[in-house]
Amino acid sequence: MKKSKNLIFAAALMSLFTFTSAQAQDKVASFGFKGGLNFSNLYTDNVDDNNVLTGFNAGLYAKFPITNSIAIQPEISYTTKGAELVYNNAFAQGTAKFNVNYIEVPILLVMNVTENFNIHVGPYAAYMVSGRTTNDSNFGSSQRELDTNDFNKFDAGLAGGLGIDLDALNFGVRYNYGLTKLGKDNAFFSSDAKNSVLSAYIGLRLN
């Protein structure tokens, strides 16, 4: 009887050791590059224009597992935002673009639904580094650099998306919903408009 109990105890210890080793192996931080396309727009409380501006995002990420199914993923990236307006009236026709560029830092909670599929959500903060407007019409083209002091340089909001993680590559889509007004009162861009960005990205894990 005593021998049987010892065998059960030994088996339990072995199972616990195996489980702990698997947990420790899974909880290895990963780092990598990521980049992709942005489809951005500006929205207000009453209006959401259907025209979108195509841009890009590129940066670094780190992923710190908490459990086998939950991780924290901070990122830092250079990302473009803004809007596009296509006009066609009795006087002119063309396309006007409003481009603003940010350094952005999201802090995401990543929840693994399956081994390779995850949902991620969290806040982001961003700092405007540059911007410009362009106008291409039947009368010609023009471009103007923006003074970032005319805008609220800090942008903040909520981010959420879906991801697929493979051995070295990861893919995903994400939506950033801005909560900070872009314009200042009595400035060049006086508006309650906020940033709205849909992103598609590819990531490369380095370890």
C-alpha cells in the first residue's frame, strides 16, 4: 500500500514538473518587426466621411506572456493618418489629401482564442511629428507642409483587432478609434475631427 502511494506521489510530482516546464517554456518573451497598410479617415460626432487615405505603419513590438492564453504586447511604430477628399463640382474636380504622421505606442492585451488565433485590445497614445496637405486638380497640383503647433500633437484612443501567429510570421488587422480632437480652436485646422484608422500588418518574430 505504501509503495502504491509512493508511486502515485512520484507520478503526481512528475506531472507537476512537466506542466511547470511547459508553462515556463511558453512564457518566453518575443520581439520583432511589424509593418503594413493604413486606411485612415477623420470623423466627427455627426459625420463620418466614406473617403479613406491609404498610408503605412512600421515599427517594433514585444510580447510578454502572462499565461498560455494571455499576453501583454507593447509596440512603437511610425504611422500615417489623415483623410482624403474627392471633389467634382462646377468649378473644379480633383483630390485633396490631409496627411499627418505620428510616433504611436499601443499597449495591448492579447488573448489567444486558439494556438494561432488571437484577439487584442488596449489603449494607444501617439505624438504628431509632421504633416502636409496636397491637392491635385484639373488646374494643377499643390503641396503645403503643416505646422504641427497648429494641432493637438498628442493623439490617444482605443485599439482592437484580430491576429494570426505562426512560427516566425504573424498577420493581423486592427482598428484605432481616436478619442482626442485633432484641431485647436482658431487654428489652421479648427475642427472636432478625430482620427480613425484601419490597419493590416505583417510581423516578423526575431526570437
